Amino acid sequence: MDRDSLKGRQAKPERSHVVRLVAFTIALACAHTGVSADLLVPSQDETVLQSYARLVPLVGGSNFRDMGGYATKSGKTVRRGLLFRSGVMTGLTDEDKHYLDQFGFSAIVDLRSSDEIDLYPNHWADQRKMAHHAVDYTMESLIETMMGQDGEFLGMEAFYREMPEMLTSQLTVYFQQILEGRAPIVVNCSAGQDRTGLAAALLLTALGVSRDVILQDYLQSTAFRRVLVERGSVDLEAAAEHNWFARMMLAYGDHGGARAEPLMTPEGRPFLKYALEYIENAYGSVDAYLEAQLGVDGAARRQLKSMYLE
């Protein structure tokens, strides 16, 4: 399952407009050098880009896919081979890692809790000495936000309404890395669908992709996830003695089920809509949320488009 929040509603980082400053610095550098901003991120080898459509072919991967190729409302296209999303990557094989080396990944932004990372470490990041960014928080603190005072589960709709506030620290780091040109980059959580789904939706919105396309991209996780790969060969009963996430998997997991549950209500409403509606009700728009909570203002959004659209 893909569930987490900031430790005890961890205090949000100071909104010192770090991301905004980064965007301004990049734009200023381009102005002085005469270099187009889209050259600040690498061009990808067409051979590796032709080796997949959207889902990256990995033996030990789950839901590892490219967010590129989507058309924007302005008629441009998100560049392929630069912006990726994924589930847990513990199971990547040596062949997978050698294949991924062809992309030249620069950074990983890991949205998982410390419990999840301890139980399912990212060996690929460690072996390749890649920048691996994560905000320390516990799975227990997330579960608390999903339970009512009577101890009953409040439902995925309530969880999605909570995510825009409880993930601001992680999302700030994510956008900062992207604006600094740390690409190719992959953002992940355990299943690559809930937390990662929100991160991807915010980024694609900032790049000008339509809401309908963003929801379609979100719903693909159900088909792209490989639950057994995510679960791996970890001895959950042994790990549960010291790891809260392992205890949660034993208590609430699907006990061997190999198929992912659909990301929608029984009536067919995507859960992501609840997060986006919360943002629009609380802030007026996704753009206003990006600026108020993540420091990604109009100048930063224009910079993102110049770097990641073609």
C-alpha cells in the first residue's frame, strides 16, 4: 500500500522562496550566456527512448514510467527521458540498473517514510551514488491522519484531501530539484500511485497538461504496478519487531494478492480528484497552491516549461 505523511504533522520548511530564487538564477544565467534554458537539461539518446513507450521495461521494477510525451494545452509536448515516476525500486536487478544507466539519472526524490526506506532501501541509488532526497517522517504518523477519533479508517477520499498539506516538504524538494535541472529525475513512493500521483499531477499541471490527461496518467498505475515485486522477499514477521511499516503490511496488507486495487471510488471517481479539489477550494487554483506552499511562482512555472517542453 502507498500511504504516508509528515512526522507528527512536521512543520513545513520556511518558505524562503528557495525554489523561486533557483528559477531566477537559472533564467539570469541563460540571459547572460545567450543559452536557451532547455539546454540546461540533457538531451536523451534516441536509442534508449525507442526502447519503451511509457512504462520502462524493468524486470525488478514496478510502475516505473516516463511522464514525457504528453501534449500540453499550448500545443507543446513534455520532453521524454527526463521526468520519471516509480514505485519502490528495491527489486531492481543488475540488468535493470545497467539499462537505467543509459538515461544518466541525476537524482531521486523519495516520498516514502523512514520506515519504508529502512524496510525497502534503494540499492540502485546507493550503488550509483545518486542524490537521494527524502524527508524523515514515520508511517505511524500518516496512519494517524487516516483514522477518525473512533479508530475507524476515514477512507481514501479523506487521505487525498490531507496529502497537499502533509507533503509540502517533500514536494518543495521535488520542484527545487527539477528547477535546478537535476534531470533525468525520478520521484517515487512505495506503489508509485498516491503520493507520487499527486507529485506527478502537480508537475504536469505546472507544465500545462490538461486535467483529463493527468487523470488518465494517474489511473495507469493500476495496470503498471507489480504488487509482488513491491512486496519483495522481506520477512515481514521478523521485520515487524522493529519496523512499523512491516507491522502495518502484516495487519492491513492484501496477504498475497498480486493485483493492485483501482484508484477510484466504487462509483468510478478517481481519488486524485479529491486532492485537486481540496487545493482549488483552499487556494483557488493549483498554480496558487504551487506558489503559496511550494514557492513555485509564475516565473518558476515559465522556467519549467522552457526546460521540459519541446
